[in-house]
Amino acid sequence: MGQHMSAPENASGEKPESRNFIQQIIDADRAAGKHAGRVHTRFPPEPNGYLHIGHAKSICLNFGLAREYDGKFNLRFDDTNPAKEEQEYVDAIIDDVKWLGGDWEDRLFYASDYFGQLYEWALQLIDKGLAYVCDLNAEEMRAYRGTLTEAGRNSPFRDRTPEENRELFERMKEGEFPDGTRTLRAKIDMSSPNLNLRDPVMYRIKHAHHQRTGDKWCIYPSYDYTHGQSDSIEGITHSICTLEFENHRPLYDWFCKQLGIHHPQQIEFARLNLTFTVMSKRKLLQLVNEQHVHGWDDPRMLTIRGLRRRGYTAEAVRAFCDRIGVAKFNSTIDMAWLEDAIREDLNEKAPRAMAVLRPLKVVITNYPEGQVEQLEAANHPQRPELGTRTTPFTREIYIEQDDFLEDAPKKFFRLKPGGEVRLRYAYFIRCEEVVKDADGNVVELRCTYDPETKGGNAPDGRKVKGTIHWVSAAHAVPASVRLYNQLFRVPTPDDVPDEGDFVENLNPNSMQELHDCLVEPSLASAEPGSRFQFERQGYFVADIVDSKPGALVFNRIIELRDSFARVALPEANKAVKGAKQAAVGQAGEDGQPANEPVRGSRSDARDQARMDDPTLAASYERYQTELGLAEEDADVLTGDADVARFFEDAVAAHNNPRLVANWVSNEVLRELKEKSLAGLPFSGAQLGALTALIDDNTISTTIAKEVFGEMLAQGGDPKVIVERKGLQQVADPAALKPVIEQVIAANADKAAQYRAGKTGLLGFFVGQV
């Protein structure tokens, strides 16, 4: 779970693994023999709402640390407020934590499991004179508490005897007093500069039905009183929470010390803040209750439920949490980090398909009527093991409306009157006639095809610069498609004027639903939750709620490329320094409405670069026709001369264009950000050498990423790095056997569990080997 930061070399010349500050604390504890070297963490949600992306960071951190140190991880519900908790939330949280990969084994607990013990401990504190029953109401208590600049005043009931306090507390438990009339408070220090130590409330009277304990209790412990003691009961070693609990740590420590119980260490880390979203549970609830969104699983919401319905994968969320690392100070993370994580994951996994979202009919006049050709198309250009599919080609097809312009500029490379374009997997076609309706709208194109260009190449060597997708009119399957954008139109939606409301920053165009879309027939039986790359469109998922055979509904997960020029108003720029921000401003020549995100900067810039440089334009075509790259890869690699040159140097070193393109697009350019390729400490040829090591099975892709990290930090020949660090894969069974035996011997308890039927541990052993 470490941050990816550069670090000095050690004496052997190797770069030590970067460790975040929590790992450093745990390393020091283990070295000192603290907790007998154990590491035991937990995730303790309150079951009063759905989890969001911020919770995902905490889950990944806590479970990741337990896994890293071969420790334990608990899931515990802080169910101490019966008025706001529901079983619905409990079930959803369990499901979401499982989906993220958190495994608590048999350690699912509830704070309510400990109500009896917490009550007994409260009596002990009363008997020691460290807790008292107070009759002040909430308003009076606030007045007595004081302020940051004024000390508090002792409650008039602070000096009750232990005997009187015990009697009153027992009567509170028996239900003799109405809600809000009495509390049990810890007796600490009303003049403490930390307001949390000014005699905090331990118990309140609440005559409310509890989802698990029923009506057994009418007094309920506070979070501050419950938290540390629950950790102690469960044997937690490191209680990891977000920074807002830093001022509560002295109270956590005070209770454990006064009770003389096992004392976990509370460690605080920075909570996750993302641009273009809100994390407050109260504000998320407002969005739902005021129907700005369609429930907690609305794909525009960054709840775990919303992300799942949007089509995000657990692997992408975990990768995002890993990349942003763990910090001590709050900051705001650019949404692009999360989007890049899902884009990278789906680029490797999602099978390809063609979908036309805004259809325009094309009749190929010289193609035989009634003829159907089944054309072969790769399901994934870089993964031949995913196989191929056939897509029917007929006389009448549909293309995207945006792929035709009647009055096209000179360097418009898609279809135009008299112009020629390549149909993906099929033929060259030329537009011969434009058919319009009575209102002058283009409703049909009449084209001819060149039968010698099947597969996209012309025997006479002529070049066609544009490639577009299509579907057969007779075989296409109807579908609805939901195009999701950012829920908010500014990067910091919480920043509103006095008396303002954050909902004023909602993006009115955050969802567009298209009902007349057509997809290729291979998608007719797409299962809900199945993900695809719609070629040239983006990544999409069959909606897990609404999609079914015969009534397909697809959600756009993410566009192929980040196409938002996120440039906000000046004050937003100050708030989110360096963020890629959504443009807001007056409506201009582009016809965009005021204060709406403006699309197209990066993709448009690459198009313009090819218009200005014929060499890049030629490379764009050659990468697709000769090297077999997908259009989106060719686009990224030919938007800049330096990037194209770097790619070609890598291919010259190792002739696997698809693998090299994947590494340049998804690894090199992601790390590059705004820096120049010339500033990298390695060359294109060295990247090619790295991909060669993957292809010849010297290293795995996972190990290659570790080597790539070292190349980024300090350069070097990848082969030398692999040899120096001993990262070569071992394929010889005889060589592997002693390693396997050593791992089994070192993990005898887990080996016994595996033999007893816990087969899920196989992944653990593979990882250890």
C-alpha cells in the first residue's frame, strides 16, 4: 500500500522499497517486539448509510496492511445509535467490503456485542470516581463546556458520590428516566485545551428499538467510549482512522489506561478528498432525498454501490487507493487518478464491440442485395487468447452521425461527400450521394465500396486516413445507452457563497440517455454487469438493474481518453492547484451553454497535431493498417512527434507493436504527466527491452511493473535490473520445489487450513512463492 516515491539507494546499490508512515510505525513496533509482532486491523463503519470511495481507501488500507504482515482484519459495525441504523445498510456494507476484496474470515463483529462489557466497565469508572451522572441538558452542557479560548465550568453534578452515581446509572439502565434527562460523563478536565477531554459523554438515554438487541437497552454508549474498548476486546494492534479523530486520540488512550485493558495504538491518516464530488454522508443523503440522483446506486454517485453500477471494477478501485498512497495531511486528489485506474484496468480486460449511438443510415449501392458477409474481428487487439467474433456486413449499415460532415473542413478525415473512409474490419467506402428530408436534415448516405479493400487495405497502395465503426442495419440490436459525466460542474462543489447550497454546482448535463442506439449482434445476450469497449466510444457496462436480453441498457463507465479540459474559474484554480478542471464560463462560439463542462481538448489537440504534421497523419494510418494497433492507441501515439518517435524506438528494440503500445499509452504517458519524454531516465529502446523480457517469459507483467518503477526512478537497463534484484521467473519444477517447501514450512497453520478445505489460501501460497 506504499506511496510511489523516490528513495535513496542503500549500501548495496539497490533502491529500498518505499514505505508509508504507517508501515514505518508497524515495522518499528514489530522490530521492538510490540504486540508480540502481531498486526491486527479493523474497519468499523456505522450502519447508517452506504459506503463511498473514501471508505474504500480505509478498507484497502486496513485489509492491505493485515495481508502484508500476515495479520488479521476485522469488520465491526459501530451500531451504537439505533435511531439511524438499519439492517439494509449492514447487508450493503458487508456486500461492498466483500466486493472490494476485504476478507474478515470469521471475524464479523458488532459494537452491540460488547454492550454488557461496556456497561460493566462504566460501573468500574464510576466506582473509581472517574465517571458521574449529569443532569444538564444538551444546551446547558454546551454552555458549561466553554470554548477554544475559554475554559469550561464543572457541572453542578460533578461531585456526586460514586454510590449515588452508580445508583442513578443503574436506574438509567432500567429505563426510569426519559430521553435526554441524564447522561453518564467521564470525569477528566474541564479546563483542558482539548475540548474532547472536557468531561465527554459516555452514555445517553435513548428509548429506541435496536436492530440487534431489541429493547434490552435504553442507554447507549457514545462512539468515543465504545471505539477504543471495542478495539481492545478484539485484540486490535493498530487502530487506523482518519485525521478528524486525531483530537480524540487522548480520550481513546485515557479510557484504555484507566480501565487497565489492552491498549491498541490509534494512528490517523488523511481522508480522501476528490475533485468534482462530495464525501459528506449528509450531503450524499441530501442528493438522494431531493432526487438530484436516482438513489444510492446512481452511477454518478461515488458510493461503492454507484461505482459498481457504473461498471467500475474492484481491481481498479484498489489500484487507485494504492496509487494515491497514505498521507499525514489532507489534500484533494484529482478525479483523473480514479478515472485513469478504471481506464487502464478495462483497457486490458474489456472485449471490444461496435456500437452506433446516434445512427445515420448508409446504403452501399454496388454491394449485392441480400448478401451477408461474416467478417472476423478480434475481441481484444492485445489479447489473442480472448478469441474472435464475427460481425455481419450487409448492403445497408449504420454509422455515427458525427462521422459524416456535409460541409467538412479540408482535414476532416471521416466521411464527407466524395470522400473515402475505411470501415472497421470491412472495406473502403466512398460517399456518392446525400439524402435529406423535407427539413433539410441528412437522413441517408448512398455510398459505393471497393471490393478489393476487404480488411482495410488497398492493393493499389492508396491511403485512407479515416477509420470509422458501423453496424449492419439488418442485424444490429437496439439498445439504450446512458452517457454519464461528472455530477458537479466545478472541481470543488463545496465552495459556495454564504447562504449558498452545494447543489447549485450540480451539472445539469451529468446524464444523457439515448434510446435509438444500435449494437452489433454479438451483444444481444450481454449479461448484466458485463463490460465492453465500444470501439471509438468508450467503456460501457450492461446495467445490472435495468438491462436484459431484448431490452439492453448500457452505462458509459468512462471515455477512452480524458476529453475534458478541466479549466475552472480563477477561484477554483486556486482551490485545486494543478487539477484538470471542468471548464465553466459564458457560452461561446462552440455553442456550449454557460457553466457547462467543455469537451474535447486532448483529443482535439492530437487531431490538430496530425493536421499540422503529415508524418504524424501517415503514422496514424500505418499504426492501424500495418502494425495492427487499435484506433485509440494509434491516436494517442501520434498526437505528438516525440511520443511517436519514442514508440518507434521501442518497437525497433522489440517487434511487438501491440505490447509496446500498451506500455507507452498506459504506463509511460501516465507517469509522464506534464513532463517531457526527454526528461525520462530511460529510452524508448530500453522500454522495448523491458517488453522483450515479458515476451520471452523472463519476467511477468507484475514484475515488469516493478522494474519499470526502478527505471523511472533512476534509469538503467531492464535486464541488468532484473538480474541484480533476482527477479527472473523460475519455471524449473526442481528449482521451485525447495522454495515451495520452505513457504509451506513457514506457514504451517495456513497449510493445515488449506488441507482442511480452505482452498482460497492457494492465492496466498502462490504469492509467497
